[in-house]
Amino acid sequence: MKKESKIKDRPNKYVLKYGKSITEIAEIFGTSNSTVTEWDKDVDKSNWLKKRLKELKGDF
């Protein structure tokens, strides 16, 4: 049996900050992971992203 690393069990910063993985966020907005990373670096875009994901939460 393969032993899993505990690090893999930890949520990444996107899951902690937005409640979704970077791949899930990129799929929702139809963009790439690198675009989501750039949005996360910009305060205004990061706030917009949080707000938009909160609004969309009920739509999934």
C-alpha cells in the first residue's frame, strides 16, 4: 500500500481563501490557472473574485 504524504492532505491557499481549488476557479470563469493566480495578486481583482464566487455558490 502506498503511503500518502500529509502535505497532500492539506488544502492549498485557494481552497482556504476561496473555498475552491485553482483549477475549479479557472473552470468556472473559463480561464487558465495562471490568470487566476494573477487575479489573486491584485487586491481589487481578488476581492471581486471572492464576491463573485460567493454569489455563484448557490448556482452549483
